[in-house]
Amino acid sequence: MAIEWVLGREGLTHDRVATGRDALPRIRATHPDLVLLDVMLPEMSGHDICRDLRRDPSLADVRVLMMTARGSAQDRRRAIDEGADAFVTKPFDVKDLRAEVIRLLSL
């Protein structure tokens, strides 16, 4: 997968969950620096996860990069309004993804 390749190439450790329902417990348990969050996940949407993550003061410093195949201005605005730090439209260019990951981790 391109995401795992980019993260591995940058020497970043990463974790992956298959469903939206598994995301928040894992985020709370590991407190990552950055969450790459797909909007469309089984069992719970990325929008719901992002909103719940932002409601938790203990996770305020976790950066969120939302990804979706729907890239309209409205989709982007919704993600940012829900607390995402950045937004990438799929399919994405690997260079663009890498640049966003590095930018967010540098903040």
C-alpha cells in the first residue's frame, strides 16, 4: 500500500486498523503524532472519528490527515470544520502525501 511505503521510507512507525470502530480505542492507547484517516470506513466514518478525537482534550495534540475519494470544496471544508489538520484527495500523488505527512509532523 502506498501509505505504508511512504511512512516506512521516512522511517516512521505506523499502525493500521481495519474498521472505524477500532480507530478511537487504538488512537487513545497509542497517542500517535499523526492519524491518517479515511473518510469512508466500515462501522464508523472518518468524520465521526475526527469529531470524537477532537472532543477529547487528551488528544488535542494529535494531527489528523483526512483522505477521501470525494474531493469537492464542500468535502474539504467539512473535514477542516471537524478538526482535520489537512485533507488529501484519493487517488493521491505519493509525493503530495509525503509532503503533507512531513509538514504535519513538523508543526
